[in-house]
Amino acid sequence: CCLGQSAAENEPPAASPLAAEAADLLAEDAVAAMALPPLVPADPDLAAATTLVGLKYEAMDLDEVLKLYSEWTGLAILKAPDVPAVKITLKCPKRLPKAEALLAIEGVLGMHGVALVPMGANLLKVVPISAARQFGMETGLGELDQSIADTDKLVSRIIELKHIDISEAQGTIQSLLHSYGKIMPLERVNCLLVTDTAINIKRVLEILEVIDQPIELREELRIFPIIHAKASEIMTKIEAILADVQTRDSRTRLIQQQLSATRTPTPSAQPGRPASTRTTDPVLDLLRRARSAEQGVAQDKIKMVADDRTNSLIIIARPEHFRFIENIIQALDCQVEPDVSIKVFFLEYAEAKEVLSLLTSLVAAAADTKTQTPTPPARPTPTLTPSFEGRSAADGQRGETAASRSGEIQISGKLSSDVKIIADQRTNALLVMATKNDMLTIETLLAKLDISLAQVLIEVVILEVGLNKDVKMGIDWLQKSMVAYNKQSGGGRRAFLGFAGSSMQGTYGQLMDATTLTDVSQNIAGAGSGLSYYFSIFDLNIDAVMNMLKTTSDARILSTPIILTTDNKEAKIMVGEKRPIVTSTSISSGGTQQSGYEYKDIGIELTVTPHINKKGFVVMEVSQKINNVGEVVKIDGNEVPVITSREFGASISVNDRR
């Protein structure tokens, strides 16, 4: 016979390519499986009769088909209003017995979505096949009656599961049912309510009889002590790995089923040859072998409990699964460095307080960057370029100078805002608490900062320039010692008159007694300075000195200090004295006068800050100040000196050794 439907109606749903191999075995029975069963017990007389009928319907109305069915069975038809108005096409090249003809009519009605449900002994309901179970369909329990076991009778059966779960059974038998077949899980009693044709129900029972068997108890309990990690964290990671394995296993099965469906050969129409043959596909075999390696772990249930008190992992699984679990635990339960560590850096050249200020600014900048809207950078590696106002220095260990050092330092890494740094001034050390990556960045940065700075020796000559010139010319007369005597009557003499002069003697101008100066050659230098000539008149007791003196004060050296300092370090020298200057005067009630004073620096003060660049030049910031005490003035009765001050500043660039 040829069963069909009109072109106006949709084709019946095609079999899913994801059906299991057990569904593929039912492909040759698809037409028969879609047919509905004969709803009236076969009349023995009718079944044994040899009366033959013909079936040649071309787009016949559903009502005409139901009228013919009612005449052959003697049942009254009760048609539901929502039954689809379909056109039935049923052609058979030869005449059939009435019992087989009724089976053919019921089958084609089922293919068009029409179900026949008996109501009592003389009535027959015609309803949509999707709602047949809601119209009083009989529900059975246990094995099927042999009289309907091999027919397409629509039946509902409660199937009791003894050893397997409902989810496992439902996933296995779902692909065996028709598109209108339904499964309702009854979890409380561990049963399934299945509605489908009798022949499909029979196959479902046969499959469940095979798989619903007690599993051999081969599970073991093992306790794994966790030493370095937390048991709960390892359990979470193992569960995630098992879930991923199960997901990949299900995907492999789907791909395998799709490949099986697409590579199934077309049934041969030649007589004497099988309708279908199975071929071996290399891709499919590869997927099956990959799946078999993990299917045991993916399909079996592994029970795990983490005991945080003893930090142990309790696992119940099959013995063959423990190798897989032990490998995961061994990989995860290993000693690792802590996320945050503390390290002490002893600085050799730099000051801990200054380096702390620099690193704190760097960490604060990283914290401000986090609060802003992040913009994906083109290059993830930041560049840290220290400005330090032109600072450059030589590494003491390598002996490098500023001329051989590049001006830019690139450090891979990025500091987070969680870095904590404390400076210990007593030991000149830094205590750093940071993550491993931040610690490496800080260590690299400190290696660039804690270096020996270059030293510079500066020789300074401080001159005072004036425009004073004095010229002195003249003659100095020196009277020698002269004494007048009177003769005595006894033959002696007595001095009655003496005359003498005086002169400044020596370098420091000491006063000398002129009466002792009997020769001009005795310390004649005390007579004057400059160019001097002296002469004596022997007839007279007089020495004369002629001198010509010229004094020039264009330049006078005040100080020649020598300063030794390091790069970018200010050096200061002061030559002079501290003098008290009265600042206030108060008179007590008793009339006592008290004065307040402060000390002022009087002298020469020089400040130099050198900067050494990479070309070997020294740029010096020079500041000089000279204070002198001038005349004295009286303020409120107090003598206050006037302090004269001369000051200048300059930036000088000189080459090394100049």
C-alpha cells in the first residue's frame, strides 16, 4: 500500500540526526510505528473471513474515512471540534482483508495527527493525537497483553524502575518514542508513565529489562590528606574538572551521532542485498577512541566531601577512577610561594627616607589610575622614566660615570595599589610588603636608584675688587740720642739735658724708644713702608730717610675654600664669625636694664650645588654672600652696628678638570 497526505498539509517530522543507535534500528519500521492501533478487539469471524476490500483513496475527506471506518466496525463516531480537517490518501495495489484494512486506516490517521480513543463498547472518540491521554485513555501497569504487544495500539503504561534513576532511564528511552509519545516521571515512586504505541512500549520494556540491573558494588572510600592547600578549594576544582569532562563527553557523543547519521549509506533497491550496511569512518573511530579514555569518569558519579577540620578530602569512587583523581590532587596540593611576601632591602648609598617618598608617589599614581576609567593601552609594559631634576649618577659597583649611563630606565611590570613600604632610618633599610610581581618590580627599581653618586672637587678663590690707589712721597728725619753733660769739680760729668725721637718699629708697628736708637740701621724698616732710602750726616746727629710709597687695592683675596660634594648634593661653607646684635632693650621695675640679642653670621658664605651630565660637564648653581660690620649707630641708646652685605648667584657650566 501507499500511504500519503495532501500537499496542503505539512510533512511529518523527520527523525533527528542525534538519535541513538537503538533508534536507527527502528528506521525500517517508521511507517508502521506512526500508525495508530486498532481500537476494537478483532472479531474472530472478521479476522478469519476471506472478505477482501480495496483501498484506493485520493485526497479523501476525514469525515468520509471515519464514516467508512464506522460502517466496518459498527461503532458510533464522536469527533472533537479541534480535530484537524485533513485529506487522506491511501492506495493499495491489491485487495486486503478487512482487519488489515482497518490497521491501514488507523495508521494513516495517526500520521495525520488523529487518534481514536474507545469510549465504552459502542462509542469511539476522534481527538487530536497530542491530547489523546487527556480523553480517558486506559493506563496499564506491568507487561503488555500479548494480543496487542505487536500492534500500533496507543497505550499508556506505568513502568517501575528498580535499580536505575529516572533521569538515566528517561534519557535512554526518549529517542525510541514517536514525536507524539510522552514520558511523565513519577519521582516519588521511581516510575515512568509512558504513552506511545504498543510496539514501542514493548521495545522500551525490553531495553529497560537489560539496563535496569543492580550494579556490582565496586566503589571504594579513600581519604586524601591535604598538606599545602585547602581541602574545600581542591574539591571545588576537581568538581569543575569533572563537569568539563562530562561536557566534552556529551559533545563528543553528539558529534558521533551526527556523523553516524550523515554517513549512513542509502538503502539498496536491488533485490537480494541488505537494506542498510554500516561503514567504518576514520573520523568517527577517532572520536570514539578519544571518548573512551574519559567516559568512565564522565559517566560514573564520584562523591566527594571536604573536611576542613582535618583538611582532608573524602572520596567515594571506583578504583579505576582514583588514578585520575590522584593526579589532580598531586598537581594542586603543592607548595607555592605566598601571594604576598615581606622583604627587607638594605640601602648602601641612597637614603631610605628619600627612596620611600619616591616609591610612595609611584604607588599613589597606580592607585589613581585604578579609580579612573581604564583605557586599553597599545602596549601593556609601562616605562618608568625618573626625572629627578636631571639626576644622573654612576654605579659604584660597575664604576660607571654619568657620561656612560643612559637617561632612561625601562622596567617591566606594573605596581598595584596594595604595595606597603616602610622606611627604617636606623638601619637605612626599606621594608616592603607586596606580591611577587610587585616585589620584582621594586627590586629592579631599587637596583637602579641605590647607586654611588659621582663626586666633584671644587676649588674656589674669592676676591674682593676695589678701585683705591694711594701714592705717598717724603722725607723722614730721625734724631739720634743726644745727651748734654756738665763737668764736675771732682773730674766727672753729669747729664743735664736729653733729647730723643720715636718711630714705629717692625711689621706690627711696635713703639720703640728713640733714645736707644743710635744707628739708623737698627730696624730702619720701622720708619716707613714702600721704597725707602736713608742717609746720615756725620757732622750733625741726624739721620734722614727719604721714602716713596704707592698703595694699590684693585683686588684682594678674601678666601680660597675647597669643597668636595656629590652629584645633586648642596655644599655650603661659611668663613667668619657670629656676632651678637642687640635686638631689644627692657627696663625692669627695679630700674635694671636688660637687652635681648641675637647672633648674626658675619663673614663669607658660599653655597654650591653641582649637576653632572652625561657629557662630562659640571653645571654648578653658585650662591655667594659676604657680610661685614660697618659703622656703629645708636638706636634707643644702644649701639647697633651696620652690617654691609654683598650677594650674588649664578649658574656655571664647566668641563671636568677645568
